[in-house]
Amino acid sequence: MLRVAVVGSGPSGVYAAQTLVQQREVPGVRVDVLDRLPAPYGLVRYGVAPDHEKIKSLQGSLRTVLEDERIRFLGNVEVGGPQLSTARLLELYHAVVYCVGAARDRLLGIPGEELAGVHSATAFVAWYSGHPDAVAEDFDLSGVSSAVVVGAGNVAVDVTRMLARCEPELAPTDMPQPALGALARSGVRSVSMVARRGPSQGKFTTKELRELGTLPGVAAVVDPAELALDPAYADPDAAAALPAVFRRNLEVLRGWAGQDAGGARRRIGLRFYLRPVEVLAGPGGRVAGMRFERTAPDGRGAVTGTGAYEEVEAQLVLRSVGYQGVPLPGLPFDPARATVPHAAGRVLREGRASVGEYVAGWIKRGPTGVIGTNRPCAKETASSLLQDAPALARRELPGDPLDALRAAGLHPVEWPGWLAIETAEADLGRSLGRRSVKIPDWRGLLAAADRGAGA
């Protein structure tokens, strides 16, 4: 029997586990899916916006995989910490697949970024998604009338949309009660989503973009002059050369150009060709606005500064300019790519494949693609592992890894514990007159899991 540990229970980890147990070339594969959190599903639970129920429904298919009798979920297990090194983990399993994602957001690298009121979109998403690491985050929006979101991807669109929504629209979601209350008290009236390049270069999908124009009581507005700067906006030949998604985005934005925001409860302004250069300080060391330099197309697909500047008022700034991987103690790491060096998923140490160590997901390829991109990525890694399986399986293991994890002082949350968390969240929702509501703190999650373990 080949025993494999998959570290990470998000889509890449679950798809890797699924491929390993469903293939027929190597019989008897058993997989333990380990996660630092007591809850599974990774970014599907803690990264997908709560109002995107269709995408969040992917949890159902991930759940089906994790309920397979050949797969065991072990949450609340931190790999790389003092209780469980990567070397020790490899002693307990024939092979280990690391699917740990990209855990750190990129900085803008401009003066004033340290001011109170400046946050990463990652932290904001974690807060309204109920991630237990974000329980200490404080997003008091009652004193915020204007917000700036820096970025032009789907995460930037998500946080912009969440700032513009009102409580009745969010109450039916699983958003934690403290976050829902903070958004209900929000004073936000204007959100500016700012990109340094043009509208034809935005990284958001058309579906996400269109949603901004369908929010009740919200006006989505684009400056016609900024649209006109884009070479593809007025030139049919340039537009025809773009991928279809960018052409569709331009048409959506064209419909919002110069739109009247009069009478709208909140206003979303999509701004282009503005490069952030400074966060401006106000009273008490809090953010009061941002200074941008106007950019222009350089004719080669990039932009150049024009020397003209503009200031935008803001009491809240969220940066959404990408993610990068962080090193996992004990694994090699390429700081330039922010990924683990690999060949077809096999971890490389000093240029050679490390026996029994593999990677999949963002830590393998970087933060690119959509959820579905993880399936072929995981399949490639699993195929490499299965090719190596005859040699890997010859090594004798010390016994059930779960016993060793407990002996090391870890307290793994098994599947019944997770089901107990689900039950507790459903009960919490009923008590609040809502549907299932996430428990946003470690203590509450582990207490609920313990009740399931004792049942």
C-alpha cells in the first residue's frame, strides 16, 4: 500500500488526492489530506466572496472527494512548525505533495503604505470570509466615506463589490456576524478602483466586472477620457487583436462611460492610467488619500509616466496587486519566482529530484489561473508521483501516521470534527435568524470540532 500525505485541502490538494486514489495503475493508494486549519476547502471557503454562492458550491464536489474511504482529512496540523517538520512528515509517508498556495500579498512599495487604514485586499477578504487568522483584524468602516482599491483583477472587483453592498444583500450569506455588522455600519459612499494600465489590460473576468453594474442602488461610472486613452477603445483593428475577454470588458466599460451617478446610494468609479506614488496622511496618522501619477500607453503594451499627478480622497485603501508564495521551512524555495523549484511537480533540491517530495497548485506554478486550473496542475504532479510509486513503496513506514502526529503533541481534527463545525455554524446561523454563519475564531472552531470528536 502506498501512503501519501497531501498538505493543503484547497482545490489543488483535493484534486491531487482524487487523482491518486482513482487511478488504476497503482492499487491500494491511501491519502491523508493535512491542513493547518481545522476546516477544509482552502480558498473556496476562505477566499471566494460570500455572495458568490455558485462558486462556493464547489465545496460540494470537494466534499465528495474528501468523504472517499481511501482519503482521510486531518485538520489543525501545521507542517513546518516545531511539532512537525517536513523531514519528519516524509518519514511518516511514502510521499508528500505540498499544495500550500501563495500566502502573502505584494506591497505597493510607496511612501505612506504603513499608515493606519491601509490594508491588503487579502486581509480584507480573510476578515469578511471568517478566516480564523483574521479575527484580530479591525475594519471599522463607520468613519469611511471614500475608499480606494488599487488593482484590476478579480480580487479587486470582489472587495470593491463588497464595500458597495448593503446589509440585506449580505445577510443571507455565511459571512461572520461581526463582519456583517461592520459592513452594516459602513459610511462608504464612494469606491474608486484604480489601475495603472488601461481598461483593455484589466485582469478581471467579464462576469465579475458586469456585477458591479447590477448592484442595487449603486452606480458604476467610467471616465470617457480615460477610456479614450486605450488604443483598443477607438481602433477596431486593435480591439479585434485582443482576446475575447478583453473585448467584452471594453464593451461593458463603454456602457458605463459618463454614466450619471445622481441619486445612487453608492458610487463605484473605475479609474485607469493612474500609478500610485504616495499614500497621503491625515490627522492621527491615518490615511486621508492617495497621490497618483497619470500614465499613458507607450506603444509596446506597457505604460509610461506623464509627470501629471492627481490626488484621490480616501479613508480606506486596499491594495490588490497580486500574491506571492512564502517559503515553507524545510523545502527549497526560488525567491525570484516565489515558488518551489520542481520538474513536472517533483521537488528539486540542488537541481535533482528529491525522492518522495512533490508540489501542486500556486506553490508550484505561482498565483495564476482560476480554480479549474488546479485540476491539470494536480494531475501532472500525481502522474509524476505514480511513476515513482514502485520505488517509493519499497520503504517501510513506522505505522499509522495519525498516531505519530498525536505523539508529537498535535491534535488533528478528523472528518467528524469538521462535520461538527458545520453543525455548529448552522446552529449559529439559526440563532441569528440567518442561514449557516461561519465561526471566525480558532477557539470556537476547535471547541466545535472537539464536540464532534467526543460524540
